[in-house]
Amino acid sequence: MPSYEEVAAENKSVSAVLEQSTGDFAALVLIKGFRFKVALMEEHFNENYMESEKFSKATLKGKIDDFDISKISNTPKNFTLKGDLTIHGKTKPVTVTVKISKTANGVNAAGSFEAKPEDYGIEIPSLVRKKIADKVKIDYNFLLSK
């Protein structure tokens, strides 16, 4: 949100699998793996919002429409992934655009989408509600090796 310190985090404690013959996709995120620039933000994220002791992971499970590994090249191609996103113990259907390309070691899948904390039962205290966006942007970049 404008005029506030950026609320952003990176997580390298993520695993993903793409079944190349079917287009089935799954990703698992460990909530405590998110690293913020400001330690206090990380503490509030884990304790007050995500309740990471109780809800330790988030998952995305779905299928990439019309996936055909033989049509994947070095040039990223857009595909649509339809599936279920589970965060904070709540599951919602999502449709996500995935840019997929070939790499020397496998396949790269990247993109972004948005999620609303309220859709997943995540309460933002009124004291900080204006500092946090209504929609959280989630960027992802997976190198899926063979």
C-alpha cells in the first residue's frame, strides 16, 4: 500500500511437482519459511495472521489444461492451471496462468496470482488493516528438474 513500508516476503521452503504426462501439478509451501526484511513483520505474520503453528503449510493442487510436454520450448508459453488453493485451513478453487518453458535441467513454471486473506479466514486487525492490501500478490518461480 502507498506510503507504508513494503510488506513482502520470500519463501525458499517450497516444493512442487509436475506430472508431465498428465499436467497434474502440486505445490507445498511451509508457512514458517517466509522471510521478511523486518523481523517484527515476520513474527506478526506467523503468530497473528497465519497462525503457522496451527496451519503449518499451504498447498496448490490442480491440473494444467491442455498440457503437452512435446510443445514446450525455451520460449515461455502460457497455460491455465485450475485447482484448489489451501491456506490457513481453508480451500478455494483457483484459476492461475502459468508460464512454462524448457530449461537445460527440466521445466520452468512461473507466474503470479492474487489471494484475498479474508477468503481464507485470515483476520487482519483493524489497527493495521489500512497498511495491508486487500489482495496479496503471490509470485512463484519453480525449476522442475527431470
